[in-house]
Amino acid sequence: MRVLFLPLITRTHGAGTISRCLAVAEHLRLSQHEVSFLTYGEAAKQVAQFRFAFVEGTVPDPPGALHPLYDLSDVAVFLNLTSENYLRRSLESELRAVDQFHPDVLFSEFKLTAPITAAIRGLPLVSTACTPADPRFVSPLFLNKRALNHDDAIQGFNEILVKYDQPPIQDVAELFFMRSHCKIAPTIPEMEPLLQDVPNLHYVGSLLHDRRELAPLPTDLMEKAHGKSVVFVYLSEGEIGPSLYTRVLPSAFDDTEFQAIVAVGDHPDLTDLPEPTSGVTWVRYVPGRSMLRSSQALIFHGGQNTAMASLIHKGPSLIFPGDHFERDFNARALARLGVGLHCSVEEFVPERVLENIRALRKPSYHLAAETYSRQIQRRGGACSAADIVIAASGR
């Protein structure tokens, strides 16, 4: 069987998107199925790193100045993924990739043209799904209206859909996963109950790329904790940046019972790693799940992959999503399940951070995390997702 992966292509890194696709692709390869990707840029480098075949896809025009966005449809419009010129080029590149690779099934991760390509070539399509991509989603951060006008985007899609005798849309979000033959939700119903009535949707618990995330930790990293309770910190490029966390975290954790290990990545505002302190160790990158296995708590930005990894490894968390709709959704869900605290940016001050980390020691947080860890792992993750892809192919 052959599977063509169609991950979202943007000018940004898209680490979460390509990681979820790679997780499924690894399991398909283990079962002797042939896999190829249509991707671009940094994502293509990751695909090549893990020795998957790929062809380069079409990249959209650069976006304008960043501003608050309501949902994933707003993100698509903002990133120029819905411009008529890009849609036609994207569709052409997908059809060309299909005709070259001859797949039995397509797998998409938020690729808006994927259902159009699948229908044109008569191929089954399996897509990932999440609540912020559901047309019914309303973020509590933006209750009044969407940030952007979608009329041109909808019209552009409908001109293409009509050309290929496919039903028109009323909402851009209809193309994320609603038209796919099978939908894979990398979560559990308790986290995302809105998806429970979506036809042919399967909750698989998580889609985490184990080869990267469970790699060994640096040999001397945990020695730096000196036996103290470890707090893993991963804030990515959210509203809390290096100018703030390099001041707050040492003030919060120095001379306490905790040792924070902070993964800063290649943040553009942090060219050099800060000097370590008695309570904080700074690193560029660290295998996330391996780090969570060795931590007693997590401070993070609310990203979906990290949220699920924290639950798998039974780690209660402080979540600082800011005004990012998807991260805010995840933070609210974790707080609702009793496995974390949804914190405002204003609470990122030394006294509150330390107070809240100590609050996470309450048994209720750990018991809840253990309960949901079992539920996530019972769903089968990327292995179950690969089985769903195989079943969708009819082979």
C-alpha cells in the first residue's frame, strides 16, 4: 500500500504538524507500507532526516503583521492559504504528486485542498481533526466575531469546487476534516467532546513522534538538579518571551526545592543561552517526552502535542497560553480535567509561579493525570492511526 502525506505547508516551522504526520508514517513503514510526503522547507528537512521520500509543495505568499486570530480558519486566511492563486497552485502540486506516486490513500494535516484532490482522483482521505478546526468552534477569547473577513476565501474555494462538480462550502473550516472519509483526533473525548458527533471520527489519544521525543537525555542534565524536584519549562514562541522568563524563572526557583530545566529552542530573541543559576538550567533542545518522564511538573504554552505528552507522563502543569485561541482551548481543557492550572500572562511573576507549582503537588492533580494517562494510552496513538489509514485504503 502507498500513502501520500499532505501536511499543512506554511512559511513557519510547523513542528507540531509534521511531527504528527511522521508519527503515523513511522508505523506505516514498520508495516512495510510505502510512504511519501508533499512538503516544504524546514518540514521537508525533518522528513528527509527520518529517511522518507518527499517532493516539494507550493508555499503561500508571506503574511502581513500578526494580530489576534479567532480560529484555524482565521489562521488559514492570515497565512494566505486561501488566496485564489495559491489554491490553484497548491491543487496542481497535489495532483501532480498523486499522479507521480500513485497512492492508495491520502493523509492530510489541515491541508485545505486535500479533500478536493482526493475527490478529483477518487482516493480515500484520512485527516487529523481538532476542535479549533471544527466549523462550530467558538473561542471564549473572541465571542463577537472572527478577526478576518472570509468572503473572498469562500468564493475562491467555491469557484474551484464548482469547476470539479463538488459541493460548495459556507465556511472555510469545512475543508479541514469534515469532507474526509476518516478523521483521526489525537486526543480523548474528555479533552475535546465537541468532536464526538463527527461521522467516522476516531479518537487515538495522541500522535507523538516517539523517535524524536523519547531520545536519551544528555548524560549530565539530571545531575544538575542535585536531587531536587524537576520542573520542565517549554514556552516556545508565545506571549511570554526570553526577556521575561529569563528574569522570572531564576527569581522563582533559586534557593527553593525545585530545579527548572528550560528548553528555549532557537528563539530569535535569545542568541546566547543565559548562565545557569542555582534553580534554573537552560538548554536549547531536549527530547520532550524523555524530559517529562523525569519531571514532577511542567510549565508550558498550551501546545497540543505537549499537552498530550504531559498527560501521558502524568505531569501536572501550569499553562500560559496568552491570547492564542488553540493554546487557550487546550489550557481550559486541562484545567477542566483537574490536571493543570490555566494561568494568565499577568500571573507570570516569581511569587505566583512558585506558589502555583507548589499547588500542583496536591494529590488530586497527580491522580487525575494518572487517570487520563491510562485513557490516552488505551487509544493506541500513532499505531491505531496507522491501522485506520490501512483500513481506509481498502487493502
